[in-house]
Amino acid sequence: MVKARDSGIFLRKMVKTLKIKDIDKNDYIINDLKKFVNHINKYHSNGSSIHEENGCFFLVDDSLRAELKKIKDEIS
């Protein structure tokens, strides 16, 4: 049985997708979280930069990298 507070983690483990906001506050669904995180780690590993994906732009900074790491660790 999954606790209510853990249900989001449980669902992410099942689906392995993530919905985030781009810099214009538009929703964007990441269908392959592992691929997305690997790209961020390889090409945007430090400092601040802009990542473009399918016409959406994301500010990649320490905050986003930390959040992605946390989510990736939860689903691994």
C-alpha cells in the first residue's frame, strides 16, 4: 500500500514522465526523464544556461539540476 504523501513518487515510478514549466510558464511533458537528465548533466552541468527542447526553453541552473536529481533518485 502506498502512503498518500508518497503517491506522487509511486506514480512517477510507474510513468517515468515529468511535467515542468518552461521559462514562459508553459507546461512541458518530459517523456523520457532519463534521457532529459542525461542531456542536462552532459551539456548543462554547471552555471546557468538555456536548454531548448521542442520549442520550449528552460533555464538550467543549480536549482533545476537539484530538482531533476531528486526526482531521478526517487524513480530509480
